[in-house]
Amino acid sequence: MANIKRGEPRPTVAHVVSNLACAGTPNFPAANQGDTYYVSTAGRVGGASGYPVKVGDGMMCLADNTAAGTKAAVGVYWTVWSKVSSSSSSSSSSSSSSSGE
């Protein structure tokens, strides 16, 4: 196990806190670094001007003691990602070779 000295950044450990229903365009919740939420209903997170999200998308807080708020106020302290569906990740890469080899 690595020793982390005082004042050095500590590694982010993700832990799922809850699902977040985004149909009502909620603000980001108050959170600490590593707090992770998954979207349970599609909508926007971070208020009316927030990020559009779909069911299964996720978000993680990047800093301790982050207050609840809008995308404009606290969005910089969050990372939001889209769920990758298995159907979109398996693109058909059929390459036809006309070879005289």
C-alpha cells in the first residue's frame, strides 16, 4: 500500500451513493470526492441549463465538501458520463477485401 504524505492529492475512490432521478432537472447533490450517482430517470442534472442525461448515465464528484448546486455554480466539480450500450459499442467493421493475393 502506498504512503500518501500530508498535502499530497489522494487518489479518488468511487463509491456509489445513490440513483438520481433527473426528470425534474435537479441540481447536483452536496457530495464529497468519489461520490457517484447513476441516473434512474432521464432529464437534466445541474438545473434547467444542466447536462442532458439518460437512464444509466453516471456522475462523480471530484472534490470534497462540494455544495449542492447548478451546473453553473458547481458543475466544474463533477464529471458526467454516458452509458455505453452494448449495441453501440459493437460496430460492424466488415472490411471486404478484393484480393488478388
